[in-house]
Amino acid sequence: MESGAAFYVRQGNTYLLKLTGDVRYTMGCALGDFLEGLFTRVDYNNIVVDLTETHSIDSTSLGLLAKIANFNRQHFEHKTTLLSTNEDVNQILDSMGFYEIFNIRDSGEAITTALQQLAIDAPCKDDLTRIVYEAHQTLSDLNPHNQEIFKGVLDSLRSRR
């Protein structure tokens, strides 16, 4: 397994978030903090997600991506573009209902600017529990199928919050 990494760059009025390798909940604190900071900025009008080098992605990370889709829709009134070329990842995206909230494309665009890597430190247990809970709640809010899938996870995490 190739451990996951997260990169970002601002190109014009767009922030690009690129996730690579095996994207897991252990990246949740770093990704969550990055997104919280990004959501408070006013110097852009779009976020694009690049999963073209993602081998696998877990539900916590998917929930954080769903937060991006919700943010773009609420603040910029358009769907988020998500680039993904891995059939296994695309199947997961489809099963979670991501084709409803993202414009998913199977080809990447050339990145002309150097990417900055997010530092993935050891997560704080309390913050990680909150982030995992919120991510799964976001996924559950997408559709009834996800509500059923994540009910047990949410019930378990709710008692730990």
C-alpha cells in the first residue's frame, strides 16, 4: 500500500486539491484543517479535486470531499469538478452518489504550477473523532442508501463525541 498524500495549488481563481496513494482517515485532521481554512478565504471561486493518482479512498475522506461539493454548490452555485481515472475509485464514487454532486471526469488537466504538500501529522484523537463523525454525517445526508450504510458508524461515533 502506498501511503496517501495531499497537495494543493491555487491557479487563478481556482484551488486544486490533489490526493494521491491510499487516502485514509488518518489524513482527516490535516485535510479537515486545510478545508476549514480554505472555506474562510475569499480569494477564489472554485475548488477542483484531482484523484487521478489515488489508489484507494476511505469513507472519511469521501465525506470530506462531499463537504467540498456542498461548499462549492452553496457559495459558488456550481458542481465541483472531480478528476478520477481509477475504475475502482470511480465505482466507490458511484456507490456513494457522487455523480449527483460532482462533475466527475476521467481525464486530468495538466498542472502548470508546483503543488504544495499538506503536512500529515499524527492526528489528535478528539479532533479525528469529530472529523470522522462529520464526514460520515455529510455522506449520510447525500441519500437514503448512505444513511443506511453509515447509521451504525454514526451511532458509535456519536457516543464518543
